Amino acid sequence: MNKRIGTGAMAALWAALWAATALGLAGAAGAAPPAAAPAAKTATGTYEQALAAAQRGDIATAVKIWQPLADKGDARAQANLGLLYVAGAGLPKDPAKGAELLHKAADQGLVQAQFMLGVMLLNGEGLAKDPAQGVSWLRKAGDGGLAAAQVDVGIAYQSGLGVAADPAQAAQWYAKAADQNDIHAEVGLADLYHKGEGVARDDDKAFALYKKAADVHYGVAEYDLARMYKDGAGVAPDPVQAYVLFGLASMHPDRDHPGVVNLAGAAQQALGSTMSAEQLDKAKALFGILSER
């Protein structure tokens, strides 16, 4: 079970991007700076001063500094202003204007801008919906090392969105992001190994990948790992571990898979009805301990 491209409300998507990429463009993982970037300073201030202002909630000051920087071609400033226009935060909401600025930054090789532009094209946000072009921009960002983009290219190949379905390609893109410890990629690649799609079926590898993502409390991975324990796939059957993991998954909601919480809760209840009293007591005790951590 893996996430879908650009899911959730657009406001939530942009809020996440603002926190994870736009404000961190100066040093985000996989963020190769544009070649021949101009000096990030004008008479109004430096890029870093604008970044600090935005982080303390002073968007007006950030915009005042970023605007002349963007006019001079600073890709990071262009991307941040574009994001503000798309979100309508500190600037009038204008997705088309935001897309134009993001496009300028993306053309300079800024991977976060390429990623955001790709998502906008997939969603038809500020631009005419164009899945093929959207995946093209995501691929550029993925080639630049951005794990989130690599995951979404994998999803596109797995689902046939904007490209011909190709599970082998999906596996390759998931593997790139999984190497960066991206939990969505780990689950996506695990799914393919468990189903034998695009790769030889290997439940041992699937189990290891699900476990890695579950160990950081990713609810989707906890649910999938619980099923592995329940069915004895890649591991000896263990209803106690399955019961505990179903319970933990029911506590960890995920925006991309809002139904997992209910699925996990129902699965835990159903499994409990088949367990011996001794197994159930042991499982409940262990779940009680782990659920309080």
C-alpha cells in the first residue's frame, strides 16, 4: 500500500512543501543549487534574512527581500514567491503567477521547484492538467536527487499515470528514494517485492522494507508488516506481533491513506477473536507498553 501523487487537500500539500522544501531551499537534501546562481543579495537584504523573516512569520518582510532577488534571477527566491502565490500566503492567491515563478526556478535546475511544478501539472493547479509533462518535471527533480520526486515517479510508473505502466521502472525509482530512507519508497518497493511485480517476488526483502518504515511509526508500514506476521510471509506466523502492529497502525493516521486507521483497528479486532486467551493477554500487554512510547 503506497501513497498517491499529490494527495490530500492542496492547502495541506503546500503547507508541507513550505515546511519541508521552500523554506529549506538553501540546504535541503537533494537540493542542487542552480548553476551560475546570482548573488543572493539586494539593497533590501539577503536571501538568508528573508528566510529568517519567513520562519518567524514575517512574510511581508520576506516578500520585500525576495521580490528583487527573484527579479534578478535568484531561483530560490522565485520558488518561494511562487509558493506564496499558490498558497495565497502573504500575497494574493494566484496559482498561475505562482506556476510562472516556479517554472523560472525549475528551468534553472532547482529540484524543489521542478517537483512542485510537476505536482501542479498533475493536479491542474494553476496550469492545465498535463500528467505526462508533470511526470517529466518530477523525473528531472528525481534525477537531481530529490527523494519525494523519485517516489512520485515510481508511483506514476506503477499506476500508469502520465507514462506507460512499467513496474520494473517503478521499482528502480522507489529504490533510489529508499536508499535515502524515504518511508513511502520503502513501502512502495516492499509492495512490489511482495507481489512480484517488476521484480522477482521476495517476501524476505518485502518484510525488511516494511519493518524499516514501521520502525519509525509509519502507520501504513505497520499495517502491512502486521499482515506479513499474520500470514507468515517473509517471517514465521506470529499473531501476537500482528495484533500489536495492527493496533499501532490504528494509532498512526496517514493523510494519504485515511482509511488505514479503521482497517487496522478492524483487523486487530478480527485477529483477536481467533487467538487463544494466553496469546491475547500477551498481545494486549505488549501493545499497552508500546502504545505509550
